[in-house]
Amino acid sequence: MIDSLFPARAGVHLSRLLAVMMSRHLLCVALLLLLLTSLQPQPAASARRRYDSIFSFGDSFTDTGNKPIVFAWYSVFNPVMRPPYGMTFFGHPTGHTTDGRLILDLIAQGLGLPFVPPSLAPNGSFRQGANFAVAGATTVDAEFYHSRGIPGGPSNSSSKFPLNTSLNVQLEWFESLKPSLCGTAQGCKKFFGRSLFFVGEFGVNDYHLSLKKLTLQQVRSLIVPNVIKTISMAIQRLIKHGATSLVVPGVIPSGCSPPVLTFFADRARPADYDPRTGCLREINELGKYHKLPFTTPNHNSLLKDALHELRAKHPHVRIIYTDFFGPIMEMVESPRKFGFRDDVLMVCCGGRGKYNYNESVACGDQDASACK
């Protein structure tokens, strides 16, 4: 799931430990409760399904199979089409960056819809939805990072990452597909009015990439505002196409991410870690939502402010913010409460090391180890 920091060597994210350190079940429950109670019609209201299709944009949190196709374009090694990926639920690799289902899969099932197919799949049928997400995708266009030597310095300017799969690129794919779904303005308004849109999660890959070169303050001042602006503009673009129901997730606590913890292991001081969780405090502040006035910009607070403005501007549109940060922190702080071991900051499938993460070992390699 978090394959931006070292994209070519991401580990499998077993469905018992979402995003290398969190429970799939915890996030699924939170999002399913929100959607199935607030979006699904009550039995007495209508026997007809509320949504006829799902369209999704994002990264590995929602990618159902675009990653292998895109990585092949760039001749980049991709381990997700070999076991143990896909083995828990589907019985074979599917292109998901996990061994089980994604949140999106469970929501589709809960709404009575088929699994959302990857939009790049050849000969796909997309009348009931399409997934434009690509694992490792950034919010901001790839050129923004390459022109600044991110994630590497000038000597690494030829690096392929991030790949050209940003939010704007995914929107272009959607707009190319649109004529095959509806032919008139009125027809599109009706069709997309009965569709559920997922915009994200976006932001994690931007921040993890940027932290390899920029200071935390530079990420706050340069990257975070660009990410929020891009998400806001994307939502408005989708509304113009006819979207009336959009789900927009916030970001996870990056300071608890094993790749980030590994990267900063030789740089961080003991005081930089939260003694209760072992997470990096200041890195978590990039995403943490503050209910009180704050002086340093962070993703989730700024995103909620942007969504508030969009709701005021488009009162006929339902824009739902979903919190990934809080439930994950609850699991990290009290893992046994949710049936997990205490080592929730360990990668479930990866190389040897303090967090079971090794940049040079991909899940499925002979030297990789998986949790049980």
C-alpha cells in the first residue's frame, strides 16, 4: 500500500495488517458503516439500488490491477503478480497490492455491485464502474517532482519514480472513457448522478517521496498546499462531469509507516518518537487533524477546510470526508483490542530489519519473511 518511498520493493500488505501496519478490517468497518448507513436507501424508501456504478481514483489503497500494466509500460519490476499477493481471498494474484480484498472491494460488495475493474485492463466492461487508481501514484504531477530532483538528488534525476500516474493523469483516463459511458450532457448527468466516486486516498505518496529529499518544513510549505489544491480542483472537475456523491479520504499517520521509520532510523533522535507507539511525532503531524487552531499546515485539517468550501459552493453535491488517521492510531495504540500482536509497526511481508522492511527485498523473494 505504501509503495512510494521505495516503489519497486513494496511488501505485500496482508489483509490482517492494512497498509503495512494497519488492519484492513478496522478501516473497512469505519468506511462501510459510513457508506452503508448514510448512502444506501432505507428499505421502505425504494427497492432500487442507490448507486449503479463506482469510479475510483487513488493509489494502492484502491488500485485493483492497474499497477502491473503501468509498471510494464516503464519496464519496472513488479512483484504483485506472484504469490503471496491475492492468495487469501481470490486464490491467485490479481494486481491488488495485498493478499486479500481492498476497502473498495468490500464497499462494492456491500452496495451490491461487482468488484471495480482496473480501467487499463484490456476489453474491460465499465458500465458499472472503473478504477483509475495506480499503486504509488502521487497527487501532484510527476514532472513537479522530477524537475526538483525528488526523490533523489541531481545524480538521480533519471529515476523513473514517481511514474506519470498522478491524479490529473487519472482524471484524463476517466475523461477518455466517458464517451463510452454516456453520449449527451443530460445522459451523463443522470449516469454519474447514480455513481459513487472515490477520490483518494491521495497525499501519502507525495509526502513519502518528498521526505527523502526535503525537510519536514519544506514538505509542509511546498508539498501539502499543492496536494490539497490538486485534490480540490479534481473534485470540482468531477462535479462538472456530473458527480454528486464523492468520498474523499484523509491520509494515514505516516510517522507509523515502516518504510518511513526505516528511512529515518539513523536520523531521528530518541525524543522524536512517541513513547506510547514508537511512531515519529513530527511526521505524523503532516496528516493529523487538529480541532483547535493550529499554526503549522497539515493535510487532514486543510483537506477538511477545502471540502467545507466545496460543499458551500456545490450544495447539491454530497462530499464525504473519511478519516483514516484516527482509526489507525487507535489500532497502533491498542493493538490487542483489535486482535493483533504488539508489533503492529512491522511489515507483514518483507526483508529482515527492525521493522521487517528492507528496500532490496520484495515480498515473494526467497529472503522475504511473512507474518502468520
